[in-house]
Amino acid sequence: MNKYILQVKNISKKFGNVQALNKVNFSLEEGIVYGLLGENGAGKSTLMNILSGIYMPDSGIIQIRDTLIKKLNPEIASNYGIGMVHQEFRLIENFTIKDNLILSKSNKFQNNFEQIYQKYSEIFALNLKSSTYISELSVGEKQKVEIIKLLFNNSSIMLLDEPTAVLTPQETQQLKLSLEILSKSEKKTIVLITHKLKEIREFTDKIYILKNGNMVAQNLTTSATKDIDLIQLMMGEINRSEIKKDNIKGRSKLEVKELSLYSNQNFEILNNISLEIKSGEILGVAGVSGNGQVELANVICGLIKNYKGSIYISNINVSKKGVKSRKKLKLSYIPENRLGVGLAPGVSVLDNSAIKEYFKARYGPHLSSKKLKTYLSSLINQFAIKAPDIKAEISTLSGGNMQKLLMGRELIANPDVIVASQPTRGLDFNAVEAIHKLLVEQRNQGSAIMLFSEDLDELFKLSDRIIVMFEGTIIKEFSLEEFSIEKLGLAMAGINE
Amino acid sequence: MNKYILTKKLKANELSTFYSFLFGLIIAFLIGSIILFLQSKNPLDVFSLMIKLSVGSLNSLSNSLNKATPLILAGLGISIINSVKLWNIGAEGQIFMGAIALNFVYINLAIGNSNVFILVLLVSGFIGGSFCILIPALAKTIFGVNEIITTLLTNYIVIGLTLYLVNGVWKDPNSLNFPAAAYVDKSVYLPIITSKLSSGFLICIFFTFIAYYLKEKSVFGYELRIAGGSELTALYAGIKSKQVAFIAMLIGGGFAGLAGAIELLSQTHRVSTGLSQGFGYTAIIVAAITGMRPIGIFLVGILFGALSIGGSVIQTIGVSSYLAEIIQASTLFGALIIQFFFTYEVKKVQDV
């Protein structure tokens, strides 16, 4: 008998020119909780999707117990007992819990449903009747049903993709207990995909680490590994291309005082955030995505209202002011979501180019199309945008040109304050360099820049200071002299030394 | 392995809507010809008779233009609302509501100067149309209720209201038991320009330009386009997307209400269930064929008006007037199919 329940050998997968996985090995034993750690884009999801039969690997071997698997699709994977809980739940909202649980072909508890449901709902502390509709459940409860669904499908290997991202701390604790019971008494093998170090430590027995498609660490014993080693393995070396940081900082341009924000369910999204950015300064904001960065940017730029605290632009209190009044104080916002927030899909290039300043082209109710066109052609010239047809939909532009149009639109008037969220995400090398140059130019002209980024190279290259956000708070601030990848990584994981 | 995928064309063809309309029209006439063949009629004879009797003389041209007026106005209203990607299926009800509001004001108000009175009556027709779409607009703005369903449902409510009024409180004792309200006085009829052409058509030209200006040249139209593209972008741009959509719906409903008012003051001269012969529904076809462009709506509206007139006269040679409606509907079908090929292209890609 093989001691491994699942063995993956030399699996590779390429998407276009991107090597998502490169000869990856991954072996699981029965009854153990594994952590699969890695940054965004490291290949975690690709690996999990291969195991659950959604993607076909280009090469490599998958062996389940003693059987060599020739072909894997979702049905075969689930017959072999591999089940996955995705980040976006796959439940049918207007079905009951019971309907969802017995939906699958491989479900084996049709006859004694209530008895088994009783047992698992106790393990998960799910105090709901099986006749409850999914649409009445909270996010945490839905997730419990998703996991129980795997048990009903008789999965022996359970892949959980970022299960704690949507949970409160109490729910996370409950999940930890439930998973412990499943692994110890039911001999389930559980793989937890996450980039939160704290949870890796609390939940798992063994750790695998992926970086840029390579498995850089295998089967580490959690209790014998230090956080700092994990971070080094996960993030590796930083390429620091130099930008001169001899910029002179002037007067305060953006100030945020004691800012807090609560969700509709009274869930804390931002907690007591205070910060100040001076003219000619770039403040980098680091953090694992989903720790309040998007909301902070939206609050500062006026898209989210109903917050507590105050915001000052060039020493003018704008807390009660709307988007347009903030823009008039020379605030520019480059949102994370390019197409959908910064640019309107289905609308022409010309209309999109005018979103920031269209009210300057108005005469009463009249909108001067001549002014709009002049404005666009100056953008196209100054920022080298390739736009073959200005009346065509914005989606006819390439990603890089879309971002250049958005950046150009926001920067051409030399704003006092720039809030830039993930400005280079998904762009190729040349476009990234061009956008960095634009931001540095603005800095040198005296803008105060707040740069949200998940790319640490970018943050180190451009920032004069870096703050790290964790669960809605600023957990740590680093000055230029204190920049270090290890300390930053620890802070991002919620560890403040 | 090679795969074929559908992608949107990079360059928008400015005239694509026009070409697809033309193709659609040809397809529609082919379908019409087949139907005529099956009835052993010569299509060429029938179509030339239709053309002769719809645009062949000043008299028949006037009829066609009068018929086109409500189609164009209601179509313009639909196109204004569609700027923010909302669909108004309730133009038929708004047309009736415009006529009802007009009649209500006519009964309860007396103004000596007939020109002023006509103006007041037209305005009340516009307001009646706006009022008709008010509940769908509020439901959309506050609760996000799908406007396609609510505007459609208001049609049935308004037609029920019309039936109630013309069979009840407003029933004309001199109508020989025909369910209709009393005729309005001749002094408030819209003046005739020449032959049979009503000055309602001039109002229609004027409102075509208003719609064109609103949609293409005004700040309001710009805000509608952005809000229609993405609500989040509108929020980001500082545009109150719900507010502009609400106003657009009221204006669009008003256009259809005005169509009803003009129809009453120039053609039927009274409220009855026959006031609109499905103008509000045909207007949807007109607006959709032209890609919601006001000038296009004006031209296609005239064509469809002429088709209706032509359709009604060919009955005299034993061809059903439904032929015109078949042609109108097939034009939309044909145009939509052709439009697809103008917007998308089939590309060969390498399997990855």
C-alpha cells in the first residue's frame, strides 16, 4: 500500500507564453492538513484546478493511491474523491440545503440523509434545518454547506481555496476546529490555499510553497518552520531598479484623520486610519488584497460615503464633499478596476477620455464636442496612445493603451493629489516602465501620490514611505531606510514586531 | 488544433446600421413577395400600387407623414431612454395616457385663445406620458425593478383605464353607443399645412432635433451614456446615474404622450380605443432598426408610416393589410441578423 493518497509528479502547464506551473511535485498523505502558500499568480489555483479536473496538464503524472490517472475531468476527479471549495461558491441559491447536498451524482448518503446531515452539521456548528433555502444563509454558513457538500460526495481529499477570506475571526476559529475533527477522526486530507501566514500556522501540519510556477518548498513541517523563512521562500529576492529619491517634500497635500468605515452588517472594514502625504512624496500602500485598500481609496476619492473621520485635500476639509468638488481641488484617482470603474465599457474612446473633465467642456446644457476632441488628441499625443478609431468602443484598445488613456486623463492637468491603485497590474514591461516614469514626473512636479500596489518591486522602487494595511488598519509604517522585504512580509501577514 | 471564435470588430462601421437596415428591407420585401406569390398575386403590381397610394400624390404623402408622426415621436422617446441602456416597452400606454391627460385638461379648463389652448393641451399630453412612466421609473430607481416588465404592464393598465373612461364617465351620449369620448371642438384641431398634412408633423421635426441634441450634443446625453456604460464609472465620474436615468425615463415617456396628444388633435379628435393602432409597439421596431439614432428614427418612421398607408389601401385589391406589418417586422429581423455580421467577425485562433 502506497503511503501517499495523491502523488503529482512533474506537472507543467502553460497558458499562452506564461509558464503557470513548471515541473511541480506535490504529494499528500491521509489525514493531514496541508497549507499551499504562494503570492498572487504563483500557480496555486492552476494546480488546484488541475487536481479537480478542470484543466488538463501539459505534461506530468497524477497518481491517486496506486492508480495512475490517464485522464482527469471533474467527474472522474470527484469519483476518486477529490473535491474543491472555490472562492466563489457553487450553490444553487433557490434550492434548500438538502437539495444542494444530494445534487451530485457521486453522493452516497441518499437513504440516511438526515442522520448524516445531523452529524456533519454538529461538527460544523451549523444550526440550520436541511430544508432552509441557501439564499437565507450568511456567507459563513454557505461555506459550511459547501464543505459538507464535499463530505456528502465522499471526498477524501478536500481542496479549500482561501476559505477564510470571507469569514469573521470567530467563524475562522470554528472552521479550524471543524477541519481538525475531519482530519483526525475521518482521516480526510485537507489542502488549504492561503497567503495568510497566521492561518498556515494555526490550521496546518505540513506546508508546500509555490513561487512563479515552481514548487520552492515541499512538505515542510509547520511547527518546525519560522515565519521569516516562509516569507523568504514565498517572495524571494526583490529586483530593485533605482529611482532617485532626492525629491523635496513640501506642504501637506492629503491628510486623513481617524477614518473608520463599517459595512451594512456592521462589519469593520476600515479602522481608525490616519495618514498624511506631502507635496512631492509617494506613499506606498502594501497589503494582501482584501484588507481594506480598495475601500480606503474609494473613501478618499469620494465614491464611498457614510464613513467616520475626516479628509483634507490641500488643507481643505472635504469630508462632506462629493466626487466633483474633490476633483476640483485637483485630486486624481486611477482606480484598480480599469474597465468598469475608471472607464465605462461599451462607450466610445472619446466619451471615456472626457470622464474627468467633461464639465469643463460644457456651456450650460451644451457639451462642446470640439473641446472634447481637442482634449483627446492632446492626450493621444502626449501619452503616445494608440487609438485607431476614437468613436469605437473603449474595449477596442489594448490593455496598455487603455491604462495610458486612463492615466493620461487623470494626470494631464498636473493634479495635486494622485491616488493610484494597481496602476501596472497585467501590463507588459514597457508599459510598466512608461507608467512608472509618469508617476515620478508627477512627483517631481509636486504631486502627493498614494500608490496602492501588490507588486513589492514597484513599491520599493517608487515609494518614499510604505504603510502596510492589515484587516482594515495600518499595521506598520516603514521609512525609506527601514525598507526590508522580510519585515514587510511579516507585517502583510499581520505580524507586527 | 485551430479554433474559430467570434470577436467584436475593432473598427466601428459608421454606416453599418444603415446597410443592415437596407438589407433587412430587401429581405422583408422578398418575404412579402413570397407571401404574395402564394396568393397568386404579382408582387411587383402590389408593391407599385402600395408606393403609388402611399407617396404618389401630395394627398397620399400627407397621409403617410401624418401616420409617421406618432411612430417617430414614440420612437424618439424610446431612444432617449435607451441612452442609459433601459428599454421602454410602454410607449403604447404612454400614447393613450397623453390623450387621456389632454382630454382631462380639455374638459376642465377653458382658454379663449385657441392657439394658447392647443399649446396647453400638447403640454398636458407630454406630462400625461411622463406620468404614465412615473411608476416604472420610481420602481427602477428605488428598488431596481426591471423596467421592461413594468413599462409593458402599464400598457394594460392604461388600456383598461381608457376602456373605463370611454364606456363610463367620458362616454359621448351622441356616439350611438360606440365606446368613445366626445369630440373636441374644431377650434383646438391642429392646423392643416397643405392638402391633408397636419402641423403635428412640424412638431415632430422639431422634436427630432430636440432628441438629437439631447442625446448627442448635450451634457445630459453624455451623462446618460456614461451611466448606461457602467454605474460604477458614473459614480467615479461624479454623475448621479439614478437621477439622470429617472429624468430620461420621464422625458421619453413625455415624447410618447405628445404623440398621443398630436394624434388626438390632428386625426381622431377624441379619446377612443382606436386612438393608437399599435404605434407604441411599431415605434420599438423603428427605434431598434436605427440603432436608436434620432435622424434614423425620423426617416424610418416615415417609411413605416408609408408602409402602413400602403398596406391599408391594398385591401381594395384583395390583399390583407397585414402584409405591411409582416414587412415591418421582417425588416427588423433581417436588420438584426445583418447587424450581427457588421459587429462581429469570425477569427481563427491557435488552441492554447
